[in-house]
Amino acid sequence: MSTLPLIFKKEGLVERHQIEGVDPSDRYFNRAILVNRTASGYSAKVTYEAFAVESGSHSTITATVKELVEKLQGFGFTRMRTRANFKGARYLAEKETWIDYNNRP
């Protein structure tokens, strides 16, 4: 990973978030969301078993992660929450606050 400050990094992985929740089979899961800077903003990707979900491009990381969660909800995932674990190469030591996502029909 580049040692450039995030503000100067053009494209590539900029943050890693943790997502927890319940899958459509009613099993608990915990995975990493990879947030990448793209030419037009940020995009995110999560892989659960053989199932990969990717967000579109957004101007903020918050909007990017929210879209990814909403896509998972559309596939039947529930009780999800996320938090940032890495910003660049810096580990946040699990100090970030969890963001809970209400399930929408």
C-alpha cells in the first residue's frame, strides 16, 4: 500500500470497513468492505462466500458504504452494521463507532 497521505492518493484502496449482520440463511456474518478511490469518487466491494456486491461511484465514502448495505438488504441480509477499521495503512484499533442500518422493506 502506498505511504502517500490519502488526500494525494489518486486511485486504489483508501479504507477498509467491517460489516456484520445476518445473511438470508439466518447466519451471522462478518466481512471486510474494501473502499477504493476511483476517477469519479469512491466505490466499495464486499465478498460473502461466492457472492460479490459492488457499489456504484459516489462522492463520499459514507454514501458508498450505504449503497452497498442497501444492495445487501435487497438480497435478504438483515441487522447490518459497519465501521471503519483502516484508513490507508493506519489501523483504527476498533475505536470507530458502529453505524447501524435499519432494515427497509
